Amino acid sequence: MMQVCKLIILSLVCTSITLFLAVKLNMFGVTTTNSDNKHIENSWDIFINSRLEKAEANWLRSNKRRSIADAKKYLSDTVNGDGLTIWDFFYPSFDCPYTEERIGRTGDGGKWVCGFQELASKRNCVVYSFGVGGETTFEEEILERTDCLVRMYDPTVSAPLLTQKYPNRTIFEPIGISDVKDDDLNTLRGFLEKNGDTVVDILKIDVEGVEWKTLEQIVQDFANKLPFAQLQIEIHMDHLAEDVRVAALRQLWQILEDAGLRLFHMELNVVTFQLYMFSEFSFLNTKLDPFRIKSV
């Protein structure tokens, strides 16, 4: 066992050295061959997958701590002034294998993204944004720093000014996302089929409570593999009675985690006086590249 551990550590050290040298060579203008580049690429893949496997192990340990007893403790201790909130039981326990960056303005509207620099270097990336309202700094920064196509949907507002500033990389429709289809609503499957998209790099959902039935429908429609690499979503609790909130969120979490989603960031939204009723969550899809855990 000790010998195996030594080999694993040696492999990680060699990978790190290779990546370090590759960066230094590029900094000083030293060219590398195709063979060198292939080796660097393979080493990077090994390094990222190793980080993903460690993150999954951390998530598994954290997942064991969540129990029905914890939920009951919340319900009783809240009354006794323990200070716990519902979000204390649904915290991030999976590390982004790249770098995390907050995209968009400070405060309500910004979202945490994993591997934004990698996204910026990707060709033909696609972003879906449901619920833009009058705040589009998240979408604007994506447009400024990447070549992504950004599809925006919101039945409550007219087309944002971004569509004029970036006419070739923005599409806006006054339609909302839900679990049904009608004149003003569509499902994620319906949007993908209509647009001819198969995979979305970033899926942002901020739809004021409709996210609950929307998420359940998405998982039902794409049981084998969710068609997005990461999900940035605001979850609302204000429409649920206090005595059912923990159970409802546990059920939703179970559905999302079974589908391969892992929470890597959470941010409380305290822009209103309804403290702890809204929270921003960022998930990675561990069944889809570039966050797929290859050994699972």
C-alpha cells in the first residue's frame, strides 16, 4: 500500500513539474513540438482528473454527514436560537478543479463560474441564460471575455441592450423556461431541439421559484446525461412552508446529485429583508466534459 502511495505521489509531482516547465517555456518564447504538446495535454488531463477524483471523495464524505437527524435538529434548534439556517445543511463540498471566478457585478446578478479562463479559450461555446430581468452584467462579461454565443430568455422584459452591442453573438426571446410547453414557455429539451444545440457550456437559471419544477423536468428529460457542463442557479424557498423546506430541498438535492451534479459554490442572496430565502448555487456536471470524472 505504501509503495502504491509513493507511486501516486511521484506521478503527481512529475505532472506538476511538466506543467510548470511548459508554462515557463511559453513565457520565454521557446517553441515545443507536437509530441511535446501532446504529452503536456495528457499530463494536464491526468492532473485535472486527479483533482476531480479527490473532489468526489470529499463530496462523498460530506454527503454522509447529511442525515434526517440533521434536518430535525434544524427544525428544533431554529426555535431555540441556535442560529442554524436551512442552507447550513446544503453547503459546497466539491472543489472546482480549475479556478473559480465571480462573473458579473458585485451583489445580486453575479455568478460563480468554474474554469472561466478555459471557457474563454474555447471555440463554439454556448451559454443559456433564463431570467435576465434588467440585470445583465453576467451575460455582458461573458460576451466581453469569450467568443461564446449567449442565448437569453425572459418573458417579463424586452430585449436587453446587449443584443444591440453584440448582435452576432446574442439571441433574445421573450419566452420562459418551465416543465411545460405553451406560447410563452418551453422546456430545456424544447429549447435545445429548437436551436439545434446538444450541449451547453453554462446554464444560468434565475426564474423566481419556477426553478423547482424546471429542474425536476430537466433531470427527467435527460436521465442519462444532463446536457450542460455547469449550472448557475438561484433557488427560492419563500414559497414553501417552513416545516417542509428541509425535506423539499433534500429531495431536490438528491435528484440533482444522482444526475451527476456537484455543488462547488454557494452565495446567500440577502438583497431583501427575507434573509435566507434565496441563495445562489453553482454546480458542475461530473458526467460531462470538461468536469467528467473518467474513473467513475
